[in-house]
Amino acid sequence: MRFTKMHGLGNDYIFVNCFEEKVVGPEKISPVISDRHRGIGGDGLILICPSEIADVKMRIFNADGSEAQMCGNGIRCVAKYAYEHKLVKSKNSAMTVETGRGVLTLGLEIDKKDKVEQIRVNMGRPILEPAKIPVAIDGDSVIEAAIDVGGQRMLMTCVSMGNPHVVFFVDDLDAVNLEKVGPVIEHHELFPERVNAHFVRVDSRKEFTMRTWERGSGITLACGTGASACCAAAVLTDRCGRGVTAHLPGGDLRLEWSQEDNCVYMTGPAAEVFTGDWPIS
């Protein structure tokens, strides 16, 4: 199986071009090849597939084999790969990608060497209704609601960007033992489909710094849907304006929650690392 290793701000995945390759049992393959000691190493497996309703389709499998609906850093890599490997016929700077949360539109910044430098993604409208996130709390939204995590009372804001996110605003990110508290939150009884957990320190009205525990993958260097959810949460709690820069361990993302269409727009880079062959028995 031919693969390409790519990353968006260090959020790395193994990509397979399913225009040319046939992948059987991706949920079983992903944990094996994602292993950073015995496999290729990555936060999961992403399949780039033909689509009947968009330029390409992406399927995302976390490092534990579970399938995710959407990945913000992954979709930027898909767009870069599809453009540079000529999977799309059009040479313009717009592309559509079919995902688990529907068809998303991307704008590509192309350099003089015909390479994709930056990708702007319409991440769609934040979903705030508890039943649709999902989170087992009554009401119209979950904004700074109390949750018990290992005997500690914390305030959470919940947002779905096609996948569920819970955001905690803190003063000291270094004081958060993410490796310990992350899995407790991911598997908390309030989240029937598990959840991605983010801890955010607001630096100003225009920027924040965040750390992430992704469901099915653990600690990651970046999370695009998570950064989008944190942007929405910062606006909802009046901590930031609608245009912000998110500082993640792997780098920066530019985010805007538009008042015109209520969609979050995310801009950031993607990089191709190497290509190889993985033996399939």
C-alpha cells in the first residue's frame, strides 16, 4: 500500500490515495501503522477517495481505529495533496472536500512553483445544541457549565464542529496534567460519543494559546476543529473577538467566526513529509 506522510502544524497522519489504492479494513490498519514505535507513526490514517458530490472525499481513522467525522488539519493536507498530485481537474484556487460533516469549501494559496502554501477552510457553523454535540445536559447550549472531573469542579463550554469538543479556560496551561486528565474527560459519562478536550489560556482579545487531548489519539500538537471550537467558545464567553490567532504546540492558526454566514474560517499550512510502501498481507 503506497502512503504519504503529511502534517498540519505537527498533527500528522498517514494518507492513502484511494484513486489508485484499495484499502480493506482501515479501522484495523490505522492502529498498526499509526504506532510511533512499530509502525509509520501518526495521529491516524486518512483516505483520499473519489467523491460524487465534491472534488475529493476524506475518511479519517484515529490512532485507535475509530472513525472521525472531520479533521481540520487533515483536510488542509488533503487539499494540498489533491492539488499537487493532480487529483482535481481544475487548476483554480477553490476546492470542495466531502467529509463526515458534509461538503466543505477550501481556498488555496498557490506559490510561483505551483505549490500550496496556505489553505483557508470554511469549517461550517458551530453546533451548540447539547443533543447534537452530543453532551448529556439539558438546555439550548452548554456555556461555562459545571462538570466534575476526578473530584474537581470545572467550567466547560461545549461546541461541535462536526465532532464534539469541550473547552476549559485556564490561567496556567503548564499546571494542567493533560496526560492524566485528558482520558478522564474523553470518557466522561456526559459525553456519549466521547469528546475532544481543550485547555485554553486567553492572551488577549485577539489571541489564545491551547493544548489538546483528542479522542482516539491522545495529546496532539494541533487540532483544527478544536481550534475552531475554541474560537467559538472564546466568543461565546466574551473572552475574544471573532478574529483570533490560536497558538498551538505545533504552530499558529488564524480563525474567524464570521457574522455574515455564522461559519468559522480556519487558515493554516500543510506539509508533505515522505512517501513509502506499507506491506499488506
